[in-house]
Amino acid sequence: MKSGQQGEQIDRQARILEAALELLSRHGISGVNMRAVAREAGVALGLVNYYFEDKMSLIRAVLHQIDERDVKLVAPDPASPPDGQLQKALRRLADPEFLTTEHLSLRLHLWALAQAHEDFALINAEAFERYLSGLAALIGNAKPELSSDECRVRAADIVVVQNGMWLTALLGVDESSIQRSIARTEEIAFAA
Amino acid sequence: MKSGQQGEQIDRQARILEAALELLSRHGISGVNMRAVAREAGVALGLVNYYFEDKMSLIRAVLHQIDERDVKLVAPDPASPPDGQLQKALRRLADPEFLTTEHLSLRLHLWALAQAHEDFALINAEAFERYLSGLAALIGNAKPELSSDECRVRAADIVVVQNGMWLTALLGVDESSIQRSIARTEEIAFAA
DNA sequence: GGTGCTATTGAACACTTGTTCAAGCTGCAT
DNA sequence: ATGCAGCTTGAACAAGTGTTCAATAGCACC
């Protein structure tokens, strides 16, 4: 039994981080306190401060984790043709995997934190820039005739609609408006 | 001096509410605590609990205030022709008055609160519905040939882009992407 | 067995938080 | 003046917060 009943019994640092994500998603930043995190992760209070120097460090780690997931959305996928990659990246936003309340809610709380704290704003701005560049690159691959400036313009316009989709999905607007918005992002991306 | 040096010395309840708005906008929900609100409003701690039974009540009042401002954006304006009203309502989002960080930030924190607390979610959902209906009505007036269902569909699509604009403006994307997004909302609204 | 190292625990501390309340203050009608 | 009602104050309390730390457990190596 030394390796745990699920194989996940170890690596408590990861468990703590996951617990913090879960709490942030469900109850917002005021739900993320050291004792609640410890309880959710099933560890003692002291261990949270053992792995994360600060509450601040813990939250920073949480934000980085969220950003990593998002940037992966526009990662190049060598297995597909360029325009297929772009289309897939655009449509993936409506996947059940990314349209979960948990994921959307995390993004929202991240934005709110970035708005309230300069430190978090930097983390967010950097991830946003990476996402924008990734998307512009996908567009550039799919439509080589476009200048790189034009690609960034289209990427920026798409991101506006995507951010709107994320938000609106959280507010519980009907699925069909999401689908139409995805079509809109494709129009912007593939316009002649 | 009984009526105050600025004429605003009185009506401390309003001052307290304003202080709470200011704090929520600048520091997020964790910046809104009774002592900070009292300090910002220039009153004693006890007075906050005198005018607002709870912290919860105070925040509810804050959220209602934010919602009121937003719903006004799509209020009918009898002084203009129908299509002018619609155009003005759509373009008003880019006004300096509404594109301030304070206003955008408040909206964002409202959404985050709604996500974390069922009670706040209801307030937000109700205001959202009012905004959507208002916008659909403006569209219906400007384009009488559309069915009311079609008006709501267009309103929903516009709201997605507008929410995206709000968010993206907060993240500091360039002004031009906002202008293009406004044009996009006009296209949706006035499409044949 | 002993030694050293990391991982883990929970009590303890100082501080902040929301809420209550007795006390005082104000303006006004009597 | 007197009384009264509503406004205003800040001290006090209980509960919750982040952080620290001495103590312990586990485990590899000698």
C-alpha cells in the first residue's frame, strides 16, 4: 500500500495545486484560503505552506496552470494540414472539454484577479500575448498570402469574439449563439 | 455649514455605496471589507452596518447599481429615429464614459461574484435578460420587418461580441480592435 | 542501531474580519 | 428647556485568516 490506493496518493504538491484550482473555480478567490485548500487536498495545514512559500505563490502557481491549458489551444499540431489546424483550434472552444463551467469559471476569476492585482496582471498579459501569437501563427500557416501584421489583426478580432463566447457561455446563453459565434471566428480567420 | 461644504456631505448612505463600488473596482471583492468601505466613505465603521444590514446586502446593492448603469445603455430614446437609436446604443460602448477601467472592472468583478455565489448569479441573470430584451427591442424598432425571435437571435450574437469587447478592452488590446468589433455588431444588427 | 534528510503534522501566534451595542450627537416639535 | 427620534461613533467580541515552528514520521544510507 506504500504507493497509495489510486497511484495518486503521492505527489501531494500537485494535489494541493489541484485543490486550489477547484476551490477558485467553485467559490472564487475568497474561497481559496489555506485551511480550505488543505482540507480539499486531504493534507495538513502546514503542508500547504511547506510547498508554497506564500498564499501569493500558491495563487501564482494556480494562474500559471490555467494559462498553460489555454495556450495549448493554439499549439501547432504537425499531424494536420495548416487550414485543418486552424479550423480545429477555432472549433475546439466549443468542445465539452473546454466549455465546462470549471474551465470557464477559472478563466473569469483569473481575469478578475489580474484586474485587482498588478502582479497577476503581468502573468495574464504574458499568457494573452502567447495565445495571440499562437493564433496569429496558425492563421499565417493556413493563409500564407497574408502579411504577419494582417494575421495579428485577425487574431485580435477573433480573440474578442472568443472572449465573448467564454463569458456568454458562463452566463448560460443558449448553445446556438455559441455555434454562430464560432462560425463568425472562422469567417474572420478564413476571409479572402 | 449645516448642508456640507460640497453639498454632498450629507446622504451618507449614497457615499457608502459609492465607496464600495470604488473599492470593488480597484481591488476586487477581497478589497471590499466593512472597515475599508467606512474609511473610503469617510464615516465610522458602525454606520455601514446601520445603512446596510449585512455585508451581503451591501454587495447586493453594489451589484444592482452596476446593473442599472448597463441596462440604461439600451434604454429607448424617443428623441432619435429608431435606426439612430440602435446605432447610438451600439457605438456608445466605445465612449470614454463606458470604456473606463472602472466601469469595465466592475462588470468583471460582478461576473466573478455571480459565478461564485448563487445569490449574485440571480441578480446578474435578471439584469442580463433585461439588457438582452432592451437590445432586441431596439433592433425590432429599427428593422420592423424582422420577427421578434430573429431580433433576439441578433441581440444574443451582438452581446457575445460586446462582452468580448469589454473583456478585451480590460486586457489592454489596441483601440482599433474595439472599433472593428463595434462595426461587427452593427453588421449583425443591420444585416438584411 | 544510528544518522541525516525530507515530508508531514497540528498547535500557537498575531492579525483581520463581520457584527453588535451602549453611548453620544443632531435637529426638531412640543 | 425637554423629550424624542433618527443618525453617528468606536470599542468590544467571536470567528476566521496567513504564517511560524517545534515535534514527529518515514526512509535511505552507513
